[in-house]
Amino acid sequence: MMAGERGASINTVDAYRVDLRHLSDFLAGRSGAVATASADDLRAFLGQLAKAGLSPRTLARRLSTLRQFYRFLYSEGMRGDDPADPLDSPRRGRPLPKVLSEAEVGDLLKQARTVEGAEGLRLVALLEVLYATGLRVSELVTLPARAARNDPRLLLVRGKGGRERQVPLGEPAREALAEYLPVRRGFAPGGADSPWLFPSRRSREGHLTRARFAQMLKKLAFDAKLDPAKVTPHVLRHAFATHLLGHGADLRSVQEMLGHADISTTQIYTHVLDERLKALVTEKHPLARGLPSG
């Protein structure tokens, strides 16, 4: 049914097969069978997976397999009930985004300015624009060349779903772009003009790739004596939002600059600030040791 009616991929079908095989092995140890499992059997199975350390996200996927499988048996008349129907979904707490401190972003920019030549100018421009705008990395590397014409105060960005938005561009980013533009053609194939703001001779797309920029950031983090695992283009996007809110920006403005369709997506950054404030009090307040945790 999954393959023939829903057009599920081979990988999806294989994942369902593995999930049901694990259930079968578990029920065999309880002298049971998949076809006759009860809701309590399924709860016990999910409970064992939770004790084994599976994440809520993985548990939710396993539960999805069970629900679709037993709904199929019920709809086909192979069972008179659906034992997966009363099962509750595991709570999937949304992890807080990782961010860099303002000092760490400063260290990255300082290190980037030590890179000589055109490579250094491009690296500084990339960092300044990313930190100034909070663009998604795909939006950054596909910026058109016309975006930097005439010392722009605003960037017109085409984001997810083709939606366009305008993002302010501060003076440091504009200065970095002005220094980079004279060497931009050197990165294009054959030194010709390119429709991309950040062209590349080595990519099929003609512009710097997301993967290559991520590699550049990892090396830069290592040279700046930061943990490379902490530094990604998306972490800099998180830093942009968190630092703006920390300096008093309103949530709706940050939502518009990030290009979030739903403000609830942006609200996660207020939780980051709350956690950082708690950590600050715990570490710095003279009476922190006497304060109750939580």
C-alpha cells in the first residue's frame, strides 16, 4: 500500500519495515504477535525505546509507523480495532538554537580581516553581510550582483516560496562590499562578469556554494581559536536575531528581516535570551549559590 498507493520511496518503505521488525522482535519476547498487539503492548514497546535513549523525534517517527500500519489493518478489515489510536505522541521539546556571543562574532570578523588578498576581502564581505542581515545561507550565496549596486541601504532578498523582503544593510557591511566589489570578477569563470554577487569558478551553479562557505567558516573558527563545531552559517543567522533582540529590537521586525512566515518561529530566540539571562545570574550574582535551581 505504501509503495503502490502512496508512492513512498524505497528508503521510506525500508524504514517502515525496520520499525515493524523491531516491534515483532519485542512482541516475540512477550509471546505476542504484531497482528494481535494491544494498545498496552504498543505502549510497552515505545516505553522500552524511550528507556533505550531514543530521541522524542525518533519515537514520534516510530509511532507514525505504528499508526499507519494498524490503521491499514483496521481499514482492510484485518482487525476490528486500531490499537495505535489511543497512543499519545511523545512530547518533542524544541531545542534552542545554538548562538555565538557578540565577542565570538567579533573574533571571527577580526580573524577574517587577517586573511590577505581577494580571498580575505570576500570572506569579510560574506561575514559582514550575513551578520548584518541574518540571511539564510542559500539566500546569501545566491545574491545577485545588482544587490550591491549604488551602496545599498536595503537588500532585496528572495526567500522561501519566492517571497521577497527588504533587509537593512548597516555601514560595516556596505563598506565590506565596497572593498570586495573591485576583486569580485576574479572569482568568476574566466574573470568575466557574473550575475552573482559571490561568483565561483569551481561550482556548476556559478556562485559560491553553501558547502564551500561552511568549510570557510570552519577554518576561520579554528584559526580564531573557536570551536569549529559551533560555527555554521545558520548559527550566525541565529546570532543576528538573538543579538538584535538583546539590544531591544521588537520581535515583529526581527521576524520580517528573517523572512519567517510565522512569528512563533521567531519567538524561539526570546527563549535563548531567557536561558542566557538565567546563566548570567547563576554565574555572576553574588547570591547565586543560595538561589534555588529552576
